[in-house]
Amino acid sequence: MQYTLEEVVNHLKTQGFVFQGSEIYGGLANSWDFGPLGVELERNLKNLWWQHFISKSRYNVGLDSAILMNNNVWKASGHLGNFADPLLDCKKCKTRMRADKLIEDKYPNLNCGGWSNEQLKTFITENQLLCPNCGAYDFTDIRQFELMFKTNQGVIEDEKSVVYLRPETAQGIFVNFKNVQRALRKKLPFGIGQIGKSFRNEITPGNFIFRTREFEQMELEFFYDVNDQTDWFNYWVEEVTKFLNLINLNPKNYSLCEHEKSELAHYAKRTIDVEYKFPFGAGELWGIADRGDFDLRQHATMSKHDLTYLNQETNMKILPHVIEPSVGVGRLMLAILYDAYHVEKVGDDDSRIVLKLSPLLAPYQLAVIPLSKQLNAAAYQVYEKLLQRFQCTYDETGNIGKRYRRQDAIGTPFCVTFDFESLEDNKVTIRNRDTMEQDRIAIANLEDYFIAVLR
Ligand code: ATP
């Protein structure tokens, strides 16, 4: 890959996309705050996801469930007790790592998602895998590490008051399946989606916002009758691909990888991951899993509630099956930003950093630039008018070339330059981020012009 993670991260920090969490106190390991530009990109991305998977889908509806849930939810889902990573320490340098990742980093074609601790240990021993930090071959036994964050609810901190921060948004959807179906009189097939924070006490967080302990997910749980002949799994794989096209992710940088039967999570019948080629290696971006009826069955048994659906045509009660496309907001943002980052030569002896973000995602779609401070009053009127329809910024400091470069660096697709002639001819210069070409457009036509090009 052309650019290093460090280079891209530095750029994002200096431009106000992302800051280190709690920075003035020396930070908190692997926590990040989205700055003013990052949060605009994030909101655009979440809105697009919501539009594509919820509002514009004829099947799906939205939800916003609580982060803290009854502990029985986590018993039923298998998170309490089972939701643990296989952990091992290097006895020499004390580096802690995931046994499955130790293997996968050395053998990228393997996926040890479904392996037992015994299988992992045997593989590491037989292949004499070494500590990636110090090169020693001296590991502790593999043990399971509890991934859920624990806290206490109420004033008394005892075993009874223990609650967990949700490790995925999906369970909030499953436990509300019947509420949603009844209240909205939904007929199968239908989906419920939500966007929200999840927490996992990851053993090996890192690679910037790729793996953090607090992160946001965009999850859809799509419920269908298993006797339905439609290939819903494929349908959602295609919808995910359409979404990646919509946001202009370069198809050369990602691929669809089907899990082998032996690699599937215990509840999954089929899984395809969208894997993105990050600068530190290929990693899961978006998981699409056929979870069968595992979740509803578990919750029906644990809660003793009837979670079946009555098919009114056949008069049969069935437990719907579920397809889950699930993606992390931060992880997707990292892919988008990495994809968009370019350093380009301009002429013989100049260069620019340009974020070639889709206009649907860019923090600002337009920047209004007065050529001189004397033009502020008139230029501001143009800005205020455009602001009603578009995400706009107003940039009045530095020479014009510097201002163009600054807008390139944050991904603004168009600059609208107001010069002295604009006072006479009521036209402005439109400068295109990617081609750097300039066009002269009547102020009166600006809205129509941008509605046509900003997509
Ligand atoms: P990984 O193998 O990378 O740990 P996973 O298979 O545990 O991921 P899922 O439980 O399927 O991930 O979560 C769905 C999506 O949520 C992932 O595809 C990813 O985009 C995102 N995600 C999961 N864990 C994290 C994390 N710690 N930080 C950021 N995003 C995450």
C-alpha cells in the first residue's frame, strides 16, 4: 500500500478529524475523539447508512435500544461465560496477544475464528510460532479473557448490582423483535436496524480506530421465514456492496471473503466478510452472517416468552431466521479516509494532499472564499444562501492558493471564489477539488448547479 497508517493519522489529527482521547492528561490507551471534521463525516456516513438500510428500504425499520440490559440477555446470547478471546502472554517480554491473531498474522489465509484453545495451542507448537515483539518461543497457556465491561447499577456495589455494557447492538434488536413486529404489524420478511455504541474490553486494541474498546456499530437484523425461496443472504450482500459503491470505496481495496464451514461462529450458518486492505494488512470491515434462528430461540427459552411469528396464510407459527449485516462506524471511516487520502504532484515542483471523499461524505461540500477581506459582506451573502441547502464553510484567511490546498486537504469537493469581478457580473468561480479546473457560474444558478454535481 502506498501510504503508511502513521502518515494518514498525522494528517487527520492536524486537520481536526480525530484527536487522541484525554490528550492533555497523556491520553487513555486506544481512545480517540472525533474532532469537528471527523464528526461531520461520521454523521454523513451514519445518515447515509440509515437512509440506505432503513428509511429507503421497503422492508426495514429503526430502533434505539438501551446500552445496559438485563443480565439474562447476555446469558441467552452466549456473551456471559463464552464471550472471551483466547489470550496468551510471551513469558519473556510480557507482550499479551490473541492466539488466533498470532496465527492469522503469520498465515493470512487461515481463519481460526472457530478453533478451540487446544487447536490453537497445537498449531502454535507444531509451527513454532514466535513472539512478534521479541522473537522468543516461550508462551503461557491460552486462557479465555472476558470481553464485556462490567459496572454496577444503583448505589450498592455487590454481585446483584452488576450490569454489563453491551458488546454489540444486535441483542437489543432481538429482545425487541416481538414489540416491533406487533406495534408496526410487520409481516415477514422485515428487518430492524440500529446505530449505537458497543463496548468490548479488547485484548489487543490498536491500529488507530480499527479496533477500539468503545466503538459504534451499524447493525441490521433481517428476519425471514426459512421456507421463503428468496436468497436473502445474497440480497444483503448485494445491498452492502451497493452501499460501498454509493460511498465511492475503491473496489480494488476490498474483497468479499466467505468463511469456511470450520471457521464459522457456533451460531452462524454462513458468513461473508468484506475485507479491506488496510495499510497494516487485510481486516474485516463488514460482516454479513446468517445467524439462523439461534438468537430468537435462545431468548425464547431464557425469557419463556413466545417469540414465534404466526404466518397468517399457512396458520403456522415459525421462529424467523436472521441475516445480520454488521459494520463498525470507526472502522468504515478508517477505510474511507485511507481510500480518500492522496498525495499528488502539482506541476513540476509542487504537491498537494487531497482527500478524495465522496461529496455525500465530505465534512463540507462547499467552501466560500472571498478573494479579499473587502469582499466579505457580499461573499457572506452567497455563503448564507448556500448554507441553507449545503454543508458549507467560509474560508477567509491566507492567500487563495493556500486556501484551495486547505480545502483539498479536508476533502471539500468545490470552492466558490468571490472576486472583485463578482460585484460587477454577479458570477463566481467554481474550483473543482479533483480536476482543479475552474468554471464561472452565475450566483443565481449556484443552487441548481450544485444540486446537479454534488452526488
Ligand atoms: P474482529 O474479528 O475484528 O474482532 P468481530 O468478528 O468480532 O471483529 P463482529 O462482532 O462481527 O466483529 O462485529 C461487527 C463489526 O463491528 C465488525 O465487522 C467491525 O466493523 C466492528 N467492530 C467489531 N469490533 C470492533 C472494535 N473493537 N473496534 C471497532 N470496530 C469493531
